[in-house]
Amino acid sequence: MEAIILVRVSSSFQGNIEKVLQVRGVKRVYELTGDIDLLIEVTASSEADLRRIVDEILEIKGVESTDTRIVLSRVSK
């Protein structure tokens, strides 16, 4: 399954983007402007695996909150 994790971070997160990329299942990380700081694309083998990914991200210093969305379909041009 594919999912998108929206993340809010604090100023203490600085330099921890590499830790996010080391989480097994993380495919891409986008830094954003606005009220969401990171958009993370992940691939998980199950709901339990997705929970593991989210939990590992939440353990990274400076991560304040996450909001996870499961991808139902992908449409490309």
C-alpha cells in the first residue's frame, strides 16, 4: 500500500531529514511552505507496517505531529 504522511516539525528538527529518509518504507520527502512542513511518500506492506513507519517518524527529534492518508489510486499524466 502507498500512503502520504503530512508532518509538522519544530525548530529542533533541523538536520533530521536524513533520519526520515532512513526509515524503511520512505520513498520521497518534500519540504513544504505553509502549515505542513513535510510531505512523505511511503510504501508499506500492511496496515501494521504503515503504523511502524509512522511510529518511527514520530520518534525523530523535532517531529510534532503526523497526518496519514492512504493512497486509493494514482493518476499520472
